[in-house]
Amino acid sequence: MGEWRAALATDPVLLFRFSALTYNGHRIHYDRPYATRAEGYPDLVVHGPLLALLALELPRIHAPERVVRSFSYRLVRPAFLPSRLISVGRPAASSAEITVGAEGAEPSLTAEASFS
């Protein structure tokens, strides 16, 4: 089995829309002056649930015939704008190990999807 990959470019509009979609009012995701000055981040922070959704996209795209039975993930470091997020999956017979992170950086999320 080969490696699964997908990429997503991020920008302030994507994060603002995801905040609205998920009713997440935390300003670190859409207010750059607040994120950088008040919170001390280098830029806007990518939502953890957005990283998880990118992880779940890999089985949907690369193995649509397989049903995800369980999914667990761990956020291990933040991702910031501007970044191109890269999802990488390593499928096995009954599961897949998945990572998501900014291109060229260590992963921000590690996950495992189990299949029925």
C-alpha cells in the first residue's frame, strides 16, 4: 500500500469561515493583532478540529470503499498561518496512521483511523 497525501493552503479567510462554521469565537483564529500582540503567537492559529478534519479526509479520498470505525487524534503542536497543511497517511490492513502539519515542519496532529 502506498502513502496517502493531501494538501490544503490556509489563509485568514479559511480560518474565519471555519470559526464561523464551528461557532468558535476565540480571536486567535481570526484576529491577527490579538493573536500576535495579546497572545504572543507568530500569526493566526489553525484550528485543531480543522487539522482533524484534514486527517479524516485521507481515507475518504484514497479509500472510499473503507468505513472508518474509530478515529483518535492528538494535537501535539500548533500550526500557524501562512502555511500549506500536509496530511500524510500510512495505511495498513485494518487501520491508518495519519499526521497533519505545516509543510516543512513537524506534525501538529497525529492520528489513527481504524476500519471495519
